[in-house]
Amino acid sequence: MPKHTLLVCKSCHRSSKKRPENPPFDGNILLDQLNTLCNGKFPDNEVEIQPVGCLWACDYGCVVSVASPDKATYLFVNLTPGESATALLDFMQLYIKSDKGTVVWRQVPEILQSAIFAQIPPQNNS
């Protein structure tokens, strides 16, 4: 089974104007929450939470990408650490069950509906 990946920007903060001088940044806080909540939630290590230095969306606060081979990739922005971690893992369950990574809009956790910045179609491998 292909691995499904949550790419979490470690350097993100919800407001670049209010970005703290020193860590922890919101992205690191969200990363820690996801790692804690994900423990044992998905069988066979089918979800990998991968920290990244930057996702180049600094004007959009906390940024996370959801990706898997042959599936659509999602980019979520303006996430809040306290509220988004559980919703992201709920979204991952829907994403994993989907053949092409397309999640029905009304099934997307409400807190994430306004956070979807992009859905990038899967790369055509033919």
C-alpha cells in the first residue's frame, strides 16, 4: 500500500507580522500535536508525518500538504495548531479510502473547508 504523507511546515506561524523571534512556531506545535494524535491511529504505518523547513506560503500561516502517489495533493493554509490536528487526521482517513485522493466536499471537516488553498490533480503516469 502506498504511503500517505502529511508535509508540515515547521517554520510557519499564523501571522508573519506576529511571528515570534524564537521557536516554537505554530508549525512546530502542530507537528507535535499530529505526531502525538497519530500514534496508533493508522495501521501499517500508512501515514507519514514529515516535517519540512518551508512550504513557501509564509503569508498564509500554518501550512500543511497532504500527498500520496497517484492521488490528488491538497494544500491547507491558515491552520491553527489547537483545532486543526484532529481535523487533519480525520481528513487523512477519508483521503486514504479514496482511490484518487478526491474527498467529497461535505465530508471534509468543517474547520478545513476554508483552509483548502489548492487541490492539485495527480500526475498522469501514462
